[in-house]
Amino acid sequence: MKVCVAGAGAFGAKHVEGIRNIAGVEVISVVGRELGKTREFAQKYGIAHAGTDLAEGLALPGLDAVILCTPTQMHAAQTIQCLRAGKHVQVEIPMADSLADAEAIVRVQQETGLVAMAGHTRRFNPSHQWIKKRIAAGELKIQQMDVQTYFFRRTNMNALGQPRSWTDHLLWHHAAHTVDLFQYQTGELASQAHAMQGPIHPELGIAMDMSIQLKVPGGALCTLSLSFNNDGPLGTFFRYICDKGTYIARYDDLVDGRDQPIDVSKVDVSMNGIELQDREFFAAIQQGREPNSSVAQVLPAYRTLDQLEKTLK
């Protein structure tokens, strides 16, 4: 299977490194904004083609699929562009920064019948999979998810600490992870959703702090705090308060409420959530089925995000 990765930044690298562990898949093209940096990326990872035009990558002979790791504001248009070109596509989270654009993607996917998947990595992290399997087995029930998403980004920097050409967003990007995961783990859609935000940054034009509350009909709560003002520790931490135990997930790792490690190494074939996400994408293409985290499956999270945005206004 031949793949084009669009986005020669931090997440493009994560996907290329994950794909190296997946048999039968080859990255034949990388597309970026700056040709020099994109060529350096291609040389580092042994990728034959490097360019700045997605259409050029889509036109390469034998190309099967595209992974989009481009700026959020480009996701919807590029996803539709890939589908219209007859290519399967995985778009990094969020698939869109508006409900209308997310719905447009789902419509085009349904028209083409191609695999279209959104990069909601939390569905694939072994830590969250461990919780999901126990909920499915009737061993756990979530009473509350208490989540902290904290970064220190008072200037426009990316995950590698490099200047970013676009502006990130707490609601449509970082909250999307938790909103989707909460609804995925509980199996219910939020019946109540409220949000508050702090002052708008005078240069970036975004809120640097946000607080979100969700409740599903079954009674489970989600409390989410997000900040670009937090000077460490950084990242996202999920506390699952359940009827039988408390568990804290830190990306691929899991501990109990007393900070005792839980072995999740046998949950899946890898401990790398991005690699597992990519494995699901390629398996769905090969097997002709809908993937976990398909654009249709995650669309309800974007409806909730739209509802939350309305409460902010």
C-alpha cells in the first residue's frame, strides 16, 4: 500500500515512524509548506517524493491513501480533495473546525464509499483501550471523567517548540479528544454541555483557558479543564472515576488511583497509539470495512463541540 503524508511537522514524523513498523505499507510522498524543509524530512525518512502541492502527491502512480497532518484550518478542504481524487484518507484531529465542514466530509465519504478516518488517537491508546474493554465486559462503569489538557503556548509554537504558521484552538482541537472519548467510553451522547472561556489573547485571537462540563443521560459527568497558560506539567491527563476503582491515563500509560502502574502492554500489538491508529486505517482499507474512528463515528463529537461553541457565544 502506497501512502502520501501531508504535513512535514511533528505529527507527520510520528505517523511516518509508526508506519515503519507496519508491514506492506510504504510512504512514497511527503507534502509540506516549505520545499527545503520538506525535502529534508523526505531525506531523513527515505521518502522518494517531496513537494508543496497536495495535488501533485495525489497524482503519483499507485498512490492508495493519504494521511493529513496539516494545519487544522486546511483539514476539511483537503479531506474532501483526497476523497474526490479517489484516495482513502486519514485526517488528523480535528477533521474540521466547524460542524458544517465536518458534515460535508461525512457526505462526501458516503458518496465515494472510500475509507475516511479521523485521528482520534485516544480511542487507540492502550490505556484507554484497557478501560473500554472493561466497560464492555460489564466490569466498570464511569461515574466521572476528570480531564486536564495543559500546555504552555503563550506564543505560536508547535509541539517541537518551533514557530507555527497557524493558530491552534482549545475547543475545536484539544477538547475534541476528550469530548469524543467521553461519548465513546460511555456509549452515550452528551445531553448537557456547557463551556466557559477566559480572556482572548490579543495577538493569537483565541482563548487561552477554557472549562467544559458534559453529562450523558446515564448520569456520567465529564469535567475538562484546558489551558495554554500552564507552565508544567504539560500534556493531557485523564482521571476515570468509576464504580469499581479510579484510573489515571497518561497517553499510552495507565495507573490506578494510588499511582500503581497497570500493565497495558498486552492490550494491543503496540504501545504506540499513533501506530495503532494507522494500523486500523490500513486494515480497514484492506478489509473493505468502516474503521474505528471513521468520520461518521466521530461526527457526534463535532455536534457537541458546536453546541459548546454556542454556549461560549
